[in-house]
Amino acid sequence: MGQRYQELQDSHRAFIAGQKLFFVATAMPDGHVNLSPKGMDSLRVLGPNRVAWLNVTGSGNETASHIERSSA
């Protein structure tokens, strides 16, 4: 079973910094799920509860579309 943390710890930051590949998953209210591999050394930890990555458009760029729709 997974664990939840209130914020990223130094050990989490070190683990994240060492990764060459990571995944981002988004879901729409209708249940459509998109899971996208990301990489190219683009993931950064900006704070204890914030990360950012360079979103390179690919086949449809569903991740950005889902985030845009859920933010409206």
C-alpha cells in the first residue's frame, strides 16, 4: 500500500533528482484517463509541495488539455 506525506522530504528530493523517467497521470470527470511518460531531465522540485516539468507536446498533449479543463 502506498504512503502519503504532507510534503516532500530531502530523501524524496534526492530520489526525484536521480530519475531519468517519470509519469504523469490525469483524469477527466467522465473517467477518461491519460498516463504519459515524461523525461529529458525536465522534472524540478520547486518547494515542499510543488513540482514542475517541461511539457513537450506529443501525440495530442492530453495532459495539458486535462489540466486546462479541470482548472476552468
